[in-house]
Amino acid sequence: MNTMLNLVNRHNKVFRRDRMLVFFSILSVIIVIMLYAIFIQKTQVDAIEQLVPASDQLKTMVNEWMVAGLLSIIAVTTTLAALGIYIKDLETKVMADFLTTPNARAKIQLSYVINSLLIGFVLSLIGLIACQLFIVFMGGSWFSLEKIAQLIGIIALAVTLSSVFNLFLTLLVSTQNAFSTLNTVVGTAIGFLCGVYVPLGAVPEFVQKIIMLFPISHTTVLFREALMRDSLDKVFEGAPEAANTYEIQFGVHYEWNDVIFSQLDSVIYIVAAIIVFTLISLWLYGKKNK
Amino acid sequence: MELVIDVKNLSKKYGSHEAVKGISFEVKKGALFAFLGTNGAGKSTSIEMLCTLLEKTSGDVKINGVSLGSRTNNYLIRKAIGVVFQQSILDTRLTVEENILHRGNIYKLTKKELQENWEFVNRYLHLKDIAKKKYGTLSGGQKRRADIARAIIHKPTILFLDEPTTGLDPQTRVFVWDAIKKLQEETNMTIFLTTHYMEEAAVADEIVVMKEGKIVSKGTPHTLKEQYTYDELFVFFNNGVDGTSLLTQHDLNFAEKNGEYRVRVQSTIHALDILKELQNFISSFEVKKGSMDDVFIRINEEVPLT
Ligand SMILES: Nc1ncnc2c1ncn2[C@@H]1O[C@H](COP(=O)(O)OP(=O)(O)OP(=O)(O)O)[C@@H](O)[C@H]1O
Ligand SMILES: [Mg+2]
């Protein structure tokens, strides 16, 4: 079997069979759902009812808003958990064992990144299916094929960005202890940095700017736009002013000093961030293994 | 005889600390070579340099005639060596078979080669009963079996083992040791190991003793014993016999404690002559050969043999 395929396969098995690792990689998802059930959903519905009269579509729209946040968080936490295998292997000398084989260190390193992409992608897809079922169960409708294709595209972007971003962070630590701290920090911060725990409009302006600059939050924006557009149009029918206020307050699209970010702008920003974090990671990696 | 490892002036500096200070030695093909030394002597550092895991600071190393250093050469060396680490490096949630086949696959073997090698390691390490078990559920001895199997799945010609028996119970140590010996004898694999256990080193073909980064002694167990130990004769005299004056008369070097006289002899054979002289005066005796433990203690205490 091809060496790379074999290595990825091994990392994958190690991940899948560690039930706790899988569980903790989606723990923040469970937290989001709980927070949502307890208060985020209600406060949001109340806020919207101040703007427009309540409609059937309202609840579905708010559900979609949450799902968008979930999907971007899953991409981050699962890819990071998968990279944890690299740190564990480093500390327990498994890496040294791999390095006694005639293979380049860079190739072995790359296998962990590929595995992280794979795990992030598969778990995000499972997340997408679960979200679709949730939306339908709560009275929403099935996604069109076009929407599914669009969502899968955004998942691919989100997973790639998360993976290289996490790779960069992972290269900064070298012990399992430090990594577990990193994991906790990322797991906690990501919900805020993507405007999922607290809507964008509810935080001070400089924090809003930080969130807008944080590249991963742009994946949330793309997910929101893709998931919510139909419902948005229905809920805010004939009230473009209210629609705009809501979309900015809840981060469906970003407005920076009166300049509106288009979806394309977000995609470009994400791709640029992927390139930047890849380059920084390569540099860090080179520095570490001189 | 063919040399498989040829080390000249090898040294390693960690920052300003010189862990290995210009050591030289040779290992012959098919030999069981033991690296002995107290904690921090530089054994692991040396072995890691030979295994291409750690870059040397200076010196020359040739493994199977290939100079260690360049990337292509190191790849050639890596194909020829297997390494058993002190700690477990297999995955606890994978079965023994999965573990070994996954690692074997990284050597770019064909399916057929891998299958043949799997049968080969099975034969030497009797994996049949544990192949389908999760590595994490195995006992210490079974784990070690799997570890060694992993190290030889690509049929290396040289097997490095860093303290393969440290922390194992005596029974498991014997098992591991037997497996290593069998591999050496039946496949002519060269074995290079480090250990703290003297009795293990005693069955090696060649021993190198390291201390503070330097080689302080090398030779076969036999020559080391000759160099660093002496045999002793212990005697108890009959009641009423003045042992001290008797032994002094015969010009013997001895010490007495609780009526037991400890006489240093050149070799066990010489004890025979002394016993003949004393046979009418002694009630019991014992002859003890110098052990590897004595060698080790002497080398490390730097007690000169007088
Ligand atoms: N990565 C490192 N950085 C700095 N010093 C090190 C490093 N690794 C080992 N040393 C030092 O080098 C010396 C030799 O260590 P080494 O691990 O080679 O000894 P050893 O003979 O294998 O000992 P032990 O029997 O305890 O395994 C020690 O003084 C150790 O503290
Ligand atoms: Mg050591």
C-alpha cells in the first residue's frame, strides 16, 4: 500500500477508536446546542419580533442561524483533535519510530495534516446531515441540491482553513499538556470569535472588528448566508431596513466602516488566510526541524 | 570478519554539554553487542545517532559500509536497521497485527514481501495467540514480543534495542532474551543492545562499557572478567587450627570475617593447589568465579585491581 495512504489510515484508526477523543472533538457542539436551547434561541426570536411581525418561518430561520455556527465550530474542533495525534506521537516516540523508516520527516508530518482534513470533512458532513434532520424535524424544509452543493463547498473551505490554522497553533506546542491547554482555549474561544455564543451586534465595536478580522468567522458568515437566505427573504418580506439591521446585528454579513463584505470577499479572505497559515506553518516547521 | 558497524570518534554535544565524547568501536556481523553503562552514560544518545534519529556532532559512522549523514545514505541505513525503543511505540487501540502491518507498510514492501515477513516475525515471536488482540490489553511480556516483531517486520540485518528488558519481571526478561538470542543465532542478525543488567551482558559476544560519555572498557565477557575480577576461595578451618598463620605461611593474600577466610586466587584452578595443601585443616570451602557484576562495579568505582 502507498506509504502516505497507509499512514493516514493508521492515524484515522487511532482517532476513530479513541471514543473520548471523538467525543471531546464535538463537545463544543453539544455546548452550543445547550446554550441555544436554554436562551440564545428565545432572545433572538424576541429581538426579531421587535423588528417584524412573527411568522412561521421565523423559528426555522433562527434554527438555521445556529446550525451555521455549529458547522463552522465542528470544522475547527475536529481538525484540532485530529492534530492531537501528532503531538501524542511526538511525545510518546511513535514519531521517532516512523523516522527509523526510509521516509522524509515532511512526508510523515503531511500525513497528519491530511488525516486532520479527512476527519474534519467527514465529521462536518455528518454534522450537516444531523443539522438538516434537526431543521426538518423542527418544521423547516429539506435543502435543495444546489444548497447542498454550496454547503459542501463551504465545508471544504472551512475544514481546510481550520486545519491549517490549527496546524499553525499545534506547531507552537510540543507536549500533550500544552496541547490540551491549547485545545481548551480554542474550544472556548471559537464560539465567541465566530459570533455564535453572542451575536455580533451585542459586543463592543472593537470586539466586532476583531471578530471580522478573524478569518474562520468568515466561514460562519458563508454558512449563514447559504443556510438562511430563503428564510430571511420570507421573514423580512417587505421590510428591507429591518432585514439589513438583523443581518448586520447577527453576522449574516459583515459591514466594516459602512463597507459591506460580499460573499466573494469572504471567500477571497478565507483563501488568502489558508495560504498565509500554510506558509507560516511551513516556516515554523522548518525552524523546528532544522 | 565483516564489520557491520564501524564507529570512529563519534561525539554529541547538547549545547555545551558533551554527552558522547569521541567514542570508537566496531561490531562484527552476526554479533551480539552490548552497550553497558550507568544512567546518563550516553548509551541512548549513541544508539540514537546510529539509528539516524539524532544528528552527530562529529565523527564517522559506517553501517554496512554506508557512511551515516547524507539523506540518501541514511535511507539506506534505515532499511537495514530495526529499532526497539525502551517505551512502547505501538498503538494501544489497534490489534498487534494491525500495528505491525501498518508499520511494515511504511517500508515500501510489496504485498507479498509483507506477507512473507509477517510469517517470519510470527515464527520468531509466536504472535498467533496475540495477533488479534488489542495491543493495550497485552501483558508486559506480550507487548515486548509485539515491539520486537514490529522492529523486524522489514527483516533488518541489524537490530538495535535500547534497554529492552528494563522494568520487566524476571520471567519476561528471560523470554525476551531468548527471543533475541534465537534471532541472532538462527538468522545471523546483528544485535546491538544497551542494558543495565550485568548477567545479560555476560552472554554478549562483545561488551563496551561507557561512563560519562567515554568508553572506559571493552572486550569479551571473558577478557573483561580476567581484567577486572579475580576468583576467590572461601574456607573454614577446623577447630583449633590457626588459619591466619597457615595462610601467611603460604604467602597468600586473604581477609577474615567470622571465621571465614577469603583468599584471592589467580584462577579457580589455582584454588586446587591451595586446597591440596590445606586439605587436612579445613572443614569446608567454596570457590567463586568473578562475575560480570564485579566487572561493572570495578569499572565504575575505578577501583584498580592490585
Ligand atoms: N535532549 C537532550 N538535551 C540535553 N541533554 C541531554 C539530552 N538527552 C540526553 N542528555 C544528556 O546526555 C547525557 C547522556 O544521556 P543518555 O540518555 O544518552 O544516557 P543513557 O546512558 O542512555 O542513560 P540511561 O541509562 O538513564 O538511559 C545525560 O547527561 C543526559 O542528561
Ligand atoms: Mg537511555
